[in-house]
Amino acid sequence: MGTVGAGADVAAGERRQLINVAYRLLGSVTEAEDAVQDAYTRWYGLPRSRQEEISSPAAWLTTVTGRICLDRLGSARARRERYVGSWLPEPLPDRTEWDHAGGAGPTGPADPADQIVLDESVATAFLVVLESMTPAERVAFVLHDVFRYPFAEIADVLGRTPAACKQLAASARRRVRTARAPVPATGRADVVRRVKEAWEAKDVAALVGLLDPAAVMTADGGGMVGTVLRPVEGGARIAQYMVAIADMAPGLKLLERSVNGAPGLVAERAGVVVTVASFDVLDGHVTRIWAVRNPEKLRPWGRAG
């Protein structure tokens, strides 16, 4: 079991893993950080004798973080019903582009977003599917299918039997299977680049040719900035809307950037990121666009550079 100091060291070393779990459960870097901080507060608030009784601080922290996220997912549903417009997960830049302005230096504590592993489980399309799950389904699926925790441990998080947790994960898995397989990054990057060029040229016809006729664009302004409150449906309507935005926002600069580990676009004005767009691509055409404009969700992006 080791000493108390050793247990504390193990607990401190779990922060990266816990941030990764919490972001996938909550879809928000800020909320993930808060959940993990709450878990650590509870750990360090335990009497030394109680810490000594815990053979695996890592498992204890994961269980507590999972329970905190489960509670927050339940309350988040109510909050999102009051949210102005559509709610989208917080977009993540590539690790080389994190904004640390005003924060710790390179040798100081890392930004929580800097600890998130960018893989297919943080793709925007995947996170949007996770949003369609019940809180219990999401916890069971993420912990088991993404992080490979056994159902016996997940049962402690959810307060259900391992068999019930297995059923929850299976139900969540069926939702995920309805989503299409992701397009390789190389093919997606080419399509995104052509969208950027057509958008910059205000070429409606070219945009229509790149968008699937049944494409859907969802924007998240959080009521803090102007944007459409409902999804825009249809390639032609989206193309017209994109060109209208360009006309109304002189000086808008488009940059090709990695968004949640996949090719995306960033729009900036006067060097400040104002929109981050993710894309879903199928057969060379854009089928979904997710545009985050809520400035509170763009904190890790800072300046486009």
C-alpha cells in the first residue's frame, strides 16, 4: 500500500487522466477542470487514516470524478434547456496552439486543455453523439468503451449493478453506431481547404458544390454574440448564409486549424479568434458544420497568431 506520501504522489499523477475522462463526459474544459478540482479537494480533505485505507487512490479519484460528472450532467440538461440557441461542446485547438496568455509559463502548471489527448473520442461529431445519451449511458460508455474501465468499477460510479452498467453501455453503443465512420484527415483537410477558399471568394456556387444538399450547420453563440439560434438546413441555404456573414464582417480572416484533432477553420478579427468551425465530411462533401462563437468557449484559443 505504501506510505501516505506515496499515495498523495499517485493521486497527484492522475490529474491528466481525470481531465481526459471529465472532458469527454462533460464536453467542457472549464467544467472538467472544476469537476477534477472538486475530486482532489475531497481527496485531500480526507483524514490521513482514511487515505491510508485506500489501496488505489487512482481508482478512488476516478470514481469520485465520475460521480461528480454524473451529477453535473443531470443539472446540465436543465441548464441547456435555458441556453440561448444551440449548445455545442467546447472546441479544442492543437496542443501547439494552446493559449497560455495570462496563465502559467511553460514550466508552470499546464492549462487543463493542454492535458487532453486529441483522438477520435474528442471529435466534435462524437461529442455531439454523446450529448444525445442519458447521463448514465454517457458515463458507462465513456468509462468502458473509451477508457476500458471494468463494469465492476463503473458500477461504483453509477450505483448500479455491473450487469445494468453493461446494458447502459450497449444502449449508448447503438447510438454511436448510427454515426458514420470518420473520413481520414487527409481527405477532410482537402475539402475544408476548398470550403475556406470558396468562402473567402464569396463564391456561393462553389460552396453549394462542396456542401451536401442535406447539410446542416449548427452555431453556438450562447446568447453572447450574434448568430443563428436554430440549425441552418440545406447546402444552398448554408452557402448563402456563409457569404452573408463574410459581407457583414469585413476584416474577417480564415485560418486552417486543427479542431478537436481534425481539420477545421478558425475565423479571427484583429488577431482575436471569434469563431471555431468543425466539419463532418462524407464522399467529398460537407454534411455537418458546427460553429462555436460563444467567447467563453473560445478561451483556450486566445489569439490566432
